[in-house]
Amino acid sequence: MNVAAIDCPKRSLILLLTALACSDATSDDASKPSSPPEADAAGVSLPCTDTADPLDLDGLFALSARLNFSFASQPGGAVTVCPTDQTSDGHFLGFVRVQHVAGQTEVPSVSAVICSIDLPVISAIVGECVPQASNVVYAGLEFPKPLIESLPVASSALTTAQLSSPNPGATLSAGSMNFSIGTNERIASAPGWLMTHSGCGMNDVAPGRSMECEQTCVTDCSKLVDDDHDGWPGVSVFVCGYTDDDKKRSVPCHAEEPNQAGATIQGRALMNLLVEPLTLKGSALSSCEVAGSLDAAVAYNVIGADLYLANTPISVTSAIKSLPQYSVNTPQSRFRLVRIDGKHGAWNWKPSWDDPVSSCRQIIANQNDLR
């Protein structure tokens, strides 16, 4: 299990990327026992002509992963996760290149880029969590188009893998892959907000709301990268939270102009985002498919925010403390790696490693076939 501690000054928090799934906050799947790797491959039948030959994993693949999350609240936040025992699924899509000599157990290179990460909507309460409270807010992080388009080129990872044998059914164990966006740093040195510094605390509403990095409140502005090219430091993520009344009245979320009357929670959060590490272990069912379990940590550092709660601006520190902590439940988290380059009779989505953006668009468009 990996736990992301929300914007702790001494370590980064991890989260990760695309538009959030608008589903119920509690997933029925979370209570079910985890299935063996082969069971997760039983969705859409995959074409593959060499199911009996020695494995040949060389080529281009789409990665689809289901991440089962638990959530927790930060002490002192304006919003509290409620109920406190929520679990729900998010999804991760990637584009993967494997370099492998057929029949060998060593896999010398596994390269991957992020296509999307969908994190689940959760329910929370303004104030303390009270059973059957009427002021529930359903909130999520929404990734605008510039951020979605930037993922395949802004963040990539490289590792190696090992097969337990050269034949179908062998176990594939991949090394850890680390992704970051909004910074080129790893967790330990990624910039974050200095919540305890004078002028940067809970009641300091003004800092962190502009397109300039707040030098006195961020550990190191020079380590931020505008990977989504929108002019704001780090990457911009929209925060939208709706009450049941908001939904009935179809209240819009004005994330880019949160001073306008709108959703109960709305605005822009400036972040660096990290997945560190992501590890895969599964069964190589054929030269066209690997399926199994994964371990991952998804986290973020907030380095600025223009957020409003009930039409009132809140400080960056208050926003940080109100956002949920994420932990990945490894036993319930699964992945499927599917060949998409046409080799061995597999699907041919005409991917190109030199054009990850177009290849990721294809993967996203066909994601239902991957689960």
C-alpha cells in the first residue's frame, strides 16, 4: 500500500491525470476478493496467432490499469471526506514500448508514457463528518484539455523486466516506473507550499492566486515546469464540487473564473503531479497480452490555488488541507497490457512511438476494449 500525504513539506504527495470518473464514491468492486491475473484478461477477447510459441513481447502495447483507492482527510481542512471509509476505482492508461528478443527471459527495456489518469469523485462534508448529513459535496479533480494533451510528451519512464520462463503463462516482473509532470524532480525534492511560513498560512487568502509562482511560499519555484503550457506555474487542475442542490439546479463550475457564482467548490489548483513508483507483475498469457496486479502511488504537491468555497475565496493552505489523501489498495488493483501494433495477428491501431500524442488518442478512444 502506498499513501500520499497531502503537501507535507518534507515529502511530496502523489496524484495522477485526465478527467475524473463521475461515479458513486463507493465501489462495489472494492469489497470483492481480488482475482488471479488470468481472470482480468477475460473481458474483450484478443486476437493472437502464436499462443503456443515462445514469447515475443517486442513491440508496442496499450496499458490499462484499474487502481482501487481509499481516501482520508487532512486535519484542519474546511472539507472532510465523508463517509470516512470510502473506496473507489480510478483508471490509468499508458502507451508502452517493449524491447525483447523472442524466447529470452530478459526484457532489457520497457518504456512508457502516460495517456490518462482518471481519479474518482469522492463525497465530503463542509466541516466535520456527520452520518446522513445533508450538506454532502461530491468533488473531483478535472484535467483540462491542455493538461491531457501534454501528458504523453511531458512524462515518460524507462525500466526493465524479467520473465520466469520463455513460454506463454510465464510471470513477467517489471521494475519500478516513475512519472512526474509540472516538475522534473522526484518526490523527495519536488516543490511544495510552505504552509507554516508567515504570510502563507490558513488565513492568508491572497498569496498563490496569480500566474506568478509565490517565491516566499513555495520551496523552490525554479523546480517547476509549465508542462501544460498555459502560462501558470506547474500544471493547472480544475477543482469542482457539487451539492445535491447544485446538481438539481445544473449549477456550472467556473473553474477558470471562480469568483463568479457557481458550484459550491470551484477553482484552479496549481500542482506538480507524480506517480512514483508504478510496478507491474502479471502473467504473459501470449505474445499479445500480459495481465496481473500492480502497485502504485499517486500524489500531488499544490503550489498555488485560486479556489472558492460557497462563493468565498479560501487560502492555498486551506485548499491543501481540504483535498483528500489517496492510498492505493494493491490487492484490488489490476492491469492489462495489450499489443496494438498488429504483430502476431494482434489488433493494429497503427501506433507510432515517435508520435505518442496521436497514439494515446487511439488508446483513449478504444479504452473500453482494454478493460
